[in-house]
Amino acid sequence: MNLGRASRLLVVAAAALVLAACSSTVTRTAGPGSTPKYGATTIVQKGDTLYRIATDNGIAVRDLAAWNGLAPPYTIYPGQRLSLYPAGGRATPSRSTASTTPPRTTTPGRDAGPARTSPPPASAAPVNSGVDWKWPVDGQLLSRFEAGEPTKQGIDIAGTGGAPVRSAADGTVVYSGSGLVGYGELIIIKHNEQWLSAYGHNRTRLVAEGAVVKAGQQIAELGRTGASRDQLHFEIRHNGKPVDPLLHLPRK
């Protein structure tokens, strides 16, 4: 292993340890070492991590995660908007690494709306998204969404390898790759500033980042990359937070 690769691996390992330490679900204002940027937000770019965004902006990783309602596995997506300050306006920095408010429950996700310091953040996503959703594949439902369960942030739909995977709505491809562990060949489509959809375990990706797609347009071939059988893993996210796709897809 050359020195450059070894250095990169050490950086990745250090970032993973920092993110693992962020599993606390207590509400935070601003801990030591954080300088909130009130009113400022940032858009996640390809290759960004929560650790990198936090350090680039002079914010403790734990604070940035709490302000945006992020919990394990801290998945963030390109095109996601993160708040660089706690909700509720200018807050008084805390003297300790966590406030004394009682623990709150958060739902795993990469980008959610700004967290409120009190009461607990993140109201439920509106059932009427304003997006005309369509089923991305035809097949039997294998697994349903479960709030708070990291391995069930969407639904799994059975299918035959090579079957067409279609965009669930009009939008722009913000990610097309295999860099997110557990998703295999993955496509993420941004439909507007609040809503994303994700399509995992594809055999072949047919669209590149930046492509503008229409609802029903084929974007991939169904497969089993990162899965034990042919299936599509499908997620809908509101402000980066996973929501139950069955509340938005047409009834079958």
C-alpha cells in the first residue's frame, strides 16, 4: 500500500470514528469549538461527509448532526441542504458538550430540516408532497418502511434481473454511483428543494449525474448489487429525512 492511499484510509477511519461518536440523540445548541453561522445553509456535494462539512465551517460534528436531526447511519446525499446553525434563532452556546434537556428520539437520515433546541425537532413530512409519484418498478413488496430502523429506511420491491427501473417523478439526477455502502449501484433523483428519491441495488445505471428525467423514464436495470436477491430498494426523503414511500405512492 503506498503512502498516499494509507493516508486516505487513516482519514476515512478517523472520520468514521468521529461519526460513530455522534450517536447521542440529546438536543444541542452549540458546544465548545462550534461557531454557528446563523441563517446560513450548505448544499451537500458529491464526496462530502458530515465530518468534512463540519470542519470546513468551524462546527463540531456533534452539533451539526443535532442541528439537522441526523442520527445513525448519518447518510447524507448530494443535493441535500444542511443548516449551519440551530433552529429557533440565535442560541446561547452551551458550556458542556450536551445540553441538560431530556434525550429525544430522532430518525436516521442524512439531511433533515434544522433541529429545534426545544421541543424535539422535525415534524412529520406532509403527506401531500406536491410531487406526482409513480411506482418505480412492478413487483411484490418484500419489505416495508420502519421509522427509526436504519436498515428499513425505504421499501424493497421484488423483480427480475434486468427489468426496467423507472423514475418515480420528474427530476434531476444528483447521484449515480456505488459509493454508499449497502445500496449497491445507486441513483438519487432530486425532485425539488425538499424531496428526493433513491433507487438501490441496480444491475446497471442508465443515467448520469445532472441528467434531467421524466416520471416513468427508465433510469436503470433492476439487479442485486449489495443485496442477496434481485430487488429494488426505494426511498423517498423529505429534507433528507426518510419517509414511508407507501404514504406517497399510488395505491395498488
